[in-house]
Amino acid sequence: MLKEEMDACQVTPSLTQSRTLKQMSQAGTLTREYLHHLFTEEKPNQRQKFFLNQEDVQRYFPKHYTPQQMQQVILHLLHTWQHKRGCTCWNCTPAANVYDIIDWIDAEQL
């Protein structure tokens, strides 16, 4: 069952997964459904990452801004945009304009 599911999903279990599978097999709790779930779940280290080239965005920020400060502004602007599009999630609040955000970040550095 294990080999067939590995072949079907075209994966090899990690060391941690192998230990878990061995324990479950010995306990008689290993199922084909669990194997399929384990082998098809998205792992944190397999998620596609999104990067912005610092050179591409630097021109929109004051020269003294660090990459972390630029990230804060970008994330806040995205949050504001999400709210303006009608997001109703519990943590959405009306956000300040970009100049207020920049002032806030500058004040944090003092």
C-alpha cells in the first residue's frame, strides 16, 4: 500500500514522515487515505515564494528606507487596498494614507 501510494503521488517520505508511517503501520492505524493526504498536502517549504526586486521598488521610497521598512509599507498598502475592495474580515480597519504610514515608520526609527 505504501509503495503504491508513493508511486502514485511521485514522492518519497521525509525522515519524520517515515518514522510516523512506521509507528502507524506497527499500530495498525495506517490507511491509504492518510497516506494520500500526507503525500499530497502542501508543505511550508514547498510553497511558492513571491519576491520583489528591491531595485524595482526602491524608487518609490525615501533613500534611507530599509527593506524591512519598504515591506511594512507595501503590506500596509495591500491591507488598505483589500479593505477598500470590501473585505469584511475581523482585522480589517480603515487604513491611513501612504504619507501617514511613511511618517509612522520614520517615527519608529527615531
